[in-house]
Amino acid sequence: PLTVELVGPATNKEPAYGYMDTLWEENRPAFLAWMDKAIELYALESSAPETRAEPPYSVAFCSLEQGYLPGFTQALKLQGQNFNLASPQAAILNLALPEGWGAAIDHAATLPALAARQEENGAFSFLFLPESGDWGANQFELSVTPPEDISAEAILEGNLYWKDGDSTIPPQHWLPLPERDFSFNLHLGWNLLALPVTPKLSLSWPPETVFTWGEDKFQNQNQISQNLAFWLWQDEAQAINLSGWHRDDPDESAETPSGWQLRGFTWPQIISGFLHLENSGVMQKISAGLLNPPEAAWIFTP
């Protein structure tokens, strides 16, 4: 379509828009003649929109739906995509991380890549050869450590190269988990807790080793994460104010081992048949009741 804009002088946008209809009607023949001449001089050729075929080989990030945990080492997972042909004889994946992110190569985790290395510019490269097998159908990962400061955007990008071709991994944002403040009280003696946040690593909390339950035995733990139930000893009552990272929908789908287990939840839950630690330090059996974070309890699974 050809558009004509009717305006007044450059220094004074008059007449007002209400006068445009009158201006058009009074000058219609001249306007139409001018448009016919413009069309004659600048013929517009219509062409079919350009279509670009999908590359036969590409790679996509597959762990970005879950927010990343600032300050903590975690897996960045990738997956081969669009393998419309047999795997190429050789391919190199070049991955660029956001500024300030650390990374480490665990060759067991980067399989089926036969080799991986860090480049001088901070990028990482992965080499795939025929010995890798059908690597396009496999998932591989890199251990990354984002900074705790989330003021900068986390944009991930990369390229996949093979003989006579390449494809670009579209830049993608990886959002951090939302930051939340959480306050609670500790009483003198043993406390049985499960926090609805993962405390910031810079807080160095808890200050002492805590005890978790797993594989039918107590285990020492120096760091805690959201929903992890643990025992903590306090020499005195204390009010705690923490800042941490919160996941609204943590994965609680994993099967719980049978028997008595320490459990905690992100949101208040009505639980049946559990052992609750009272402020007096006595465990009390509750037939049914509400468990509020940061409370944890012994829950029996048949």
C-alpha cells in the first residue's frame, strides 16, 4: 500500500486534523495524479516471503525453564535438536557464558563429547566425532557457577559447526530464582527445620554443621537448600532473618523411601500421622495437623 501523510508547514502543524478531510476533498485530483506518477516511477515488485530451511543439526539449552540458583554451582544442560540427517562426521559446539560466570568441565558429564576445553575468551568448546555415537539424541551438561549478584542479565548463546555448515543457538535469557526474605525463631536445644528458601551462600548460614537424614542414617551437612529437613542445635534462643532464593514449585515428585523420613515443605501442608518436635524438646505424635514452614517432621511412608 502507498500512504500519503497530510501535514501543515514544518514550523506549524496546522491546519488541525479536523481539517484534513476538507483538504483531501479540495485537492483529490492533484493527490491522485501524484500517486499515479509515484507508482509509475517506483514500481513495487511483490515477491514471496523468503523461507529459510531448518538446519539439519542444532543444539538447544534444555534447563532454562527452571530458574538458576545464584552463587551456587549447578548443571547447564544441552540437548541435540533437529537431527534431520545422520550425525555429522565431526562437529564442534562453541558455548559462550555470561560475563562473571564460572564453569568447570567434568568430562563424565560432557559425554558423549570426546573432548572439551575452555577457550581464551571464556567460551567453552566441545568436540564430537563418529566415536561419540548418536550424540544428537543425548543430553550433556556443563557445571556453571553464576555470581550471587543478579543485576546483570544472564544471556546464553553458542554455535554448532560441522563440515560445510553451521547453526546458531539463539541467545536465551536464563532467569534467576526470585529473592525472598524469611524470618523464624530458634529455641534453645535441638530444632527440626526445613526452610522454604535456599539461603544465600554469602550469608554462611547455618554457622554450624547440621544433620540430615538419608540412606537410613544421619548425615553431616554444611549447606542447606530449600525443603531440606535438618536438625540444628542452638545454645540459646535466637530470631533469624535470612535472605535467599525461592522456587515456587520445587520438584517434590521423587518417590519417598519407605519408613520414617525427615520431611519439610515449601507451603503449609496438612499431614496425617507424623512426629512433631515441640518447643519443650519432646517429640509428639500427631494424628493429623498443619505443618507450617520452617517446621519439619518425621513422616512415615509405608
